[in-house]
Amino acid sequence: MGDESLADRLHRRIADNGPLRVSEWVEAALYDPDDGFYMTGGRAGRRGDFLTAPEVGPLFGVVMARAVDRWWAEVGRPEVFPVFEVGAGPGTLARSVLRAGCEAARSGALRWWATEISPGQRRLHPTHDLLRSVGSLSEAVTAQDSGGGGSRRGLVLANELLDNLPFDVVERTVDGWSMVVVVADPSGPGFATSLGPLRRDAIAELAGLAPDAEPGQRLPWQPRARGWLEAALAAVPEGRVVVIDYGATTSDLLARGDGWLRTHTGHRSRCRWIDEPGHLDITADVDLEQLQLYHRADVVVSQAEFLRSHGIDDLVAEGRRIWEERASVGDLVALEARSRVREAEALCDLAGMGSFVVAEWRT
């Protein structure tokens, strides 16, 4: 591409082909092979651009190890139990779960497939006999099936993935629903937004989802998330799909203005998602009603409820006991036990991560 920036190429695409849908913009800004945010080093972590639950500390992974064991038991403790973690990022969750030593791992049944589109992030994945690092869910399923001894009784797990799947933006106008599109800014070198036509099937779905929307209100439009759910359900015909993300109902999102659309870089929030393509993470709250339009979840709870149902309170109590016994020693075991209290507070805080949604589909 020479010295041509991603912004330059997007300007050229608009000049050649007309306005871009927001999903096309997000696809390029996040996943362009040469200049996309996630393809050039953007990632979760304290040294990255934002924190997800696994980066708070190891406690989240310990709770997830307990959950994996419960789900493994529910499908009859098969000799092979694949867990397809989609959007594994730098592999923090996989590392924590494998370190926690769940029963499925100790028995040799666990096969953890850490799927991540970014080659740079895949290089950060831990090395472990029970872990395989691949680029996509379809690649993982194919590899498992072709390897012999595979099992379709398993789990698809996505922690803060769906908010990063390319999404469109729709706006209610006095004449109905329109698509928000990205155009060249006529007053400068940057970009701006305008409105364009929306497909009839999308208009019909929006009429059912948001019959009382008022002119000027906007929503994320997320067919890619629904498509991902279809593929995830097909990957484990006898198992479970678990999605953890920030999300809300359609009416709640309408009431937020554009507050459901976020950008991040270097642990700082940015306001204009059309600025600096390739240098910002761009995310949207998951519209839970859109996601469940054709497949209703069996369980929808807050992250705080989910973690408590899988024993986080017991783990915190155990941490307090270990700290009291070993505080005078002050070794790593004592410090890790003490940190469980602070980690649990962050993970279960209903003003923050604790309010995230956990949705489960049993297949």
C-alpha cells in the first residue's frame, strides 16, 4: 500500500463506490489486514487499550473453570469436551482457566480452542497440551472434526466479542427508518455521516422491535451478531453457547442517544468514531432483542448473578481465610488470595462489569 494510510484508502473507496455502511467502516477500522486496530496491536490488557473481565485478575478464570466443569457434567462428562472461545484476544481467559485446573482439564477431556482473528494476538496465546490456537470458529470446528475423536458435545464461549462484530447504525426519521452511512466531510479532509436507504426486511424487523421510536433516535443494527449466533449454535449440537457482553433492550438503547457506541485506545475513551480509522477500538452495546429475534436464550442474567451462581462468593471467602492464615508470610499465595476480594468487587459491581449480560443457549 506504500505510504497510503487507511484513511486515504477509505476516502478512495468512498470516491469510487459511494458512501460506506457503518459495518464496512468498522470492518476496515478494526480488521483491515494491514492497518486495522486489532491487526496492528490493539488488544485487551493492562498494557493494552481496555480491560475485560479476565484481565481484572485470575478470579474470573477460576469461576469460569467451575462453570466449565458444570457444563461438562451436564452433557455426561464426554471423553472429549471442546470449548471454543471465540475472540480470545491475547489468551488471558484460556490461561486462567487452564491454570485453575478444572476437573475436565485434569481428566484430559478438555480441548480449549482459542480462536482469534489477529495473528499478533494469537502469538500471545499460552502453550499448553490442551490448547489449540486458531483463527476462527469454523477453522476450530473443522480441525476438531478432522482430527478424529472429536465431540459435538461442547461449549462455545464469547466474552466481549459481539460488541466488536461489525454493526450498522440505523436512524428513525419522519419518513421511517434509514441507514447511517459514512461520507467524505465536505468541509475538510476527514469524514462525516449522512443517511441512506435501508433494506425492506430490516425496516420490517425494526417496526416490530421499535414501534415507538421517535425521529432522530438511533440504534445499532447487528445482523452479524445474529449470524455469529447461528454458527455458534451449529458448532455444538449437544452443548451450550454462552455470550458475555455489555448489552441492553432495544428501548433502553434508543433512550441513550449514541451512548451505546464507544471508542477506546490506551485505556482512554474517544468521542468521534469516524476519526483516526485503525487507531481506535469501536464497539456497540449488544441489542439483546435483536440477538434473540430467532433464537431465544434459555438464560439471561447479569454477570454478577452468573458469577455468584458459579461460586465466586465461596472463592472470596476461601481467599480471606488463606490471607488470614498466611498474611504474616506475605508470599504469592497469600497475596493472590487477598486480591480475590478486590477482583470480586470489580467483577460484580452493578455500576460496571457486574451489570454485563450473560446469555446462555442450550443446544
